[in-house]
Amino acid sequence: MPARKKWPLFIVANRLPVVRGKGKGEGTWKRSPGGLVSALTPIVQRAGGAWAGWTGTTGPAPDPFDYDGIAHLPVPISRTQLASFYDGFCNGTIWPLYHGAIREPEYHRRWWQPYVTVNRRFAEVTAESAAQDATVWVHDYQLQLVPALLREMRPDLRIGFFLHIPFPPEELFGRLPWRRQILEGLLGADVIGFQTQGDVGNFLRVARRYADARVDGGQLQIHGHTVNVDSFPVSTDFDHYSQMASDPKVVKRAVQLHHQVGQGRKIILGVDRLDYTKGIDVRLRAFHELLSRRPEAVRECVLVQLAVPSRWRVSEYRELRSQVEELVGQINGEFSEVGLTPVQYMHRELPFNELIALYRSAEVMMVTPLADGMNLVAKEYVATRFDNSGVLILSEFAGAAEELKSALQVNPHDVDGLAETIDMALSLPEKEATRRMSRMRDVLSEHTVYDWADSFIEALDV
Ligand code: ADQ
């Protein structure tokens, strides 16, 4: 029997970086869109590595397969596990708790065991196929137990963990009935990465308090094991966005969109997953406030809100959709003039080119999450402004605010403040707007998603 193949570099993430093709490509795999997948792919390809993750379909997993120079190791998730592990513990407990408990987290003992079981399955798949001394990079809040489980199974591995969402302060984390188990799970890693320094500080305090770890600068000592903790702010493929944005076809489409949607007005754009952390409802209320103060603004600007369907099985998300659509209806009912609608709302995903054209067509971009690990939409908008035009309104509570200091930063809970900032953005002198945008572009061009991935792997390989 041939020896089983083993891989020297592993990415372990909830989802595999491929999706099943539709229509003509039915049944075949294709690479998932998105910056993270594009950044990680060359690193894994170069190392001849593997990626363990779920396919997105419940039931038995397909056999491992190669795609685009990467070994894909599917991890099975059953329909009942999906309900309690993913919809339940991940998105009903951890997601709201880690986002500052802006929705009440639910704590159900029946959700915990499936979280442990699924995490164990991911660890087993990796442990079986990682080469001796391999490097393993585990991603995000769905897999917080994997580092310690893996260390126990395979003490020879170098294990890194990166959290894409915020890490909460100790008074919130302390509420979690399984706080000790989660911490022990994470502390199995050699390197733990967060989006911001704020998250790092929260984690160090929590580890000292609830895991009795000894903290020395960014290093933790626990049971004779050293864990390095640092921030690795995620970013975009800056050059790709910038080049795409200047492609003549995209430029033409942006002009066309501006003409059709703007009808001579400035475009204010919002692009988000339909999630209660993204502050879409408060943004709409602020726009309502602006129109109440100055109804003539309907002739100066239009708010285009794109909301990608998300987690529709969770009832809170369905309620959010109704709430957002009601607010849109209310604003349009109150302030539309013949032929002029103040809010254009789209509930769907857009093809990449169309999204870039929309970014290009918008004079003002509103990114106002109540809490967000980083927020790539803010960075993508900046990356497309190759001519330094455009104004970014950015929540203080997005991780991106640590780097994008030249954005118009706002407290997203402050409806009046937000309404005033929209007004300010609409009339910001061009020189001032250019100065701010060019500073933000300097910051982002020096730190792309490729730098992010390289710096994490480097930290892990020392
Ligand atoms: P998300 O919460 O999903 O990510 P974000 O960082 O904004 O949030 O990424 C969303 C992505 O979806 C962007 O790349 C955007 O282009 C794309 N997108 C949004 N609307 C779209 C549409 N209608 N059509 C097509 N594409 C659309 C989590 C964390 C973030 C963190 C990232 C990466 O919550 O804080 O920045 O991971 O670490």
C-alpha cells in the first residue's frame, strides 16, 4: 500500500477555499472569491500544502482532492451539527459576545458539545495528514479549540491561530460559561494573532485572569509553553483593486451607474453582509435624520445600500432584514419626489467587476459597523480610488479605524453625529478630500493582504 501523503503547511478554516460551480460548471469546483483566499492560495501552493475545511454541504464529505495545486481535505458536518455548532454556538453565542454583546448572546449547554465534536474532527483530519514538524494555521472563531486539540495529538507541529473578529474585554468574555475551555483551546497555539492592538490587550488580560498565564510583553507562559500574541491587521489585494478600478470597462460601467442611479446626485454607498454588527439600521436612521432636516437633500444625494444575504437560518438575521427593508420603505415613502428615490436598496451579492464599478461610482462610502474585526469594504473602497477622489466615513469601532486615521471617523451609535458627518462628507472641499484619501492609500499600499499572510507565517516559522 502506498504511504499516505503528508503536507508541510496546513490552513485549517471553517470553509474550504472552493465552491461548487453552477450552471455550465455544475459539479466542478471553483475558487471562492475574496481577498483572503487569494492571499493564502500562493503561500499554500508554494509550500505544496493543504487546506482542511467544510464544503458548505452537510452530510458525508467528499474524498480529499487536489485543486489549483492545493490538497483539499473536506471535513464532514452533519445537518444537526450545523444547527447547533454553526448557527448555535458560533453565531448565537460567540458572534454576539465577541462583538460587544450588541445582541444578547445565548448560552445553551446543548450547543457546546457539538462545538467540541466539530473542533475535534477538524483537529483529527489535520493531525492525520500533517507532515512531521509541519506548520498549521488555524482560522477564526469557529475553531478556537483546535490549537490545543492538535497540540495534544501532534506535539511536533507549529500551530498558529488568527481571530478575524474582535476579542472582547474581560467583563464580557468572563460571562462565557465555557471561558476556561475556550482559553485553553487557544493557548495550545504557538502564535495567536488578532486584528488590532486593542484585541491583543483584551486577550492578554483575559489569559492572565482566567487561565493563570504569566504575561511578559506580548508573550504568555503557560504550563511551560510559550505563546506569542500580536496584532496582524488583515488587508486587501491593494494593487489588484487599484488596477481593476482603472480598467476602461470598469470606468465606463461606473459612469453608466452614476448616470442611472445618481441622476445628477452624489452617490453615498453602503456595502455590507446583512448582519446586525454592521450598523445598517443606524445608518438608515441617520440618513432619515438628514432628510428630515434638509428635505432638499433628496436632490443632492442618493443612498445606495447593498446588503449581501447572510445566515438566513438564524432568526435574528431574518428580523434584521425586515427591519432594514421597513426603514428603506419608510424613507422612500416620506421623501421621494417624482422620479427621485432617496434610497436604492439591493439584497444580493454582486459580481466582482460590478462591485468595483459601484465603489468607483460613489462619492461617499459609509462603513459604520457597531463592532467589526477589521472591515475589508472600507479598505477595498480606498484601494479603488486611484485618483484620490472620494470620502470615507468610518466607524471608530471597525478595526480598520486604527490604520485609516484620515477617514471621517464617527461614533456609529450617534444618529445626529452621523447625519452631520454625511452632510460634511457631501460638501468636503476637494483639496481636503484628496489629502485624506491619498494618506489612506499610502497606508494601505504598504500593507497588503499578501504582507499580512507573509508576516503571520514568518512569526510562526521562527
Ligand atoms: P465580514 O464580516 O464578512 O468578514 P468584511 O471584512 O467587510 O466583513 O468583508 C466582506 C467581504 O464581502 C468584502 O470583501 C466585500 O467585498 C464582500 N462583499 C460585501 N458585499 C458584497 C456584495 N453585495 N457583493 C459581492 N461582494 C460583497 C470577517 C470579519 C471582518 C474582517 C474579515 C476579514 O467580520 O471584520 O475584516 O472577516 O478578516
